[in-house]
Amino acid sequence: VQLAESGGGLVQPGGSLNLSCTASGSIYSIDDIAWYRQGPGNEREFVAIRTSGGSTNYDYSVEGRFAISRVNAENTVYLQMSSLKPEDTAVYYCNARGYDSHGKTFDSWGQGTQVTVSS
């Protein structure tokens, strides 16, 4: 199962960006799909998750500013980011876990998309 992110770029503080991630391959079902990020010199950290049941959870640092949504029929997850801050600068990664068409579990990562918040 492959994941492809898009939508990163350069934005001024206070601005907005929308990221998307689409899964492809031999997918039977996707359980959880999430966003993580890794800033300069930092460990990769959790940002947001949306489960197949529709539950969402956010890191406290993005709560109220970011929104995760999912279109199951398209195997796509979106991350709407607003009120961006310089500390949101990072490479954003998509992660998906589920079952492939052979009944095996998968835990896949995308290659990441750069988000830079700077004036």
C-alpha cells in the first residue's frame, strides 16, 4: 500500500494550507489514517488521526486550528491547517493502517510534504 501526500508549501504566519494524502494499492480496508510531522532537529510527532469509525483526535498544539477529514471511498485523508505558526514548520507525513486484499495488515507511510511557515 502506497501513500502520496500533496499540498505543502510556504505560507505566512496566520495563513492556511490544506494537505491531502491518498492511499493506493491492494487495499481491503483502512482502519486508522493519521498525520505526523517532523520539524527541524525534532523527533517525528503525532498531529491528528481519524479512525474508520469517524473518531478524531488531535495533538494539543494543533487543537482548534487543524481539522482532519476523510473520504473513505477515495482512500483519501485531508488536513486543513489554519492560523499557522512558525513552529508548525515541518515535514508532514501521512500514516495509514489497515488490511490489504490478501488479508494482511499494513502500516504504511508517505514520503512527506514540506510545510514552511515564515514571513
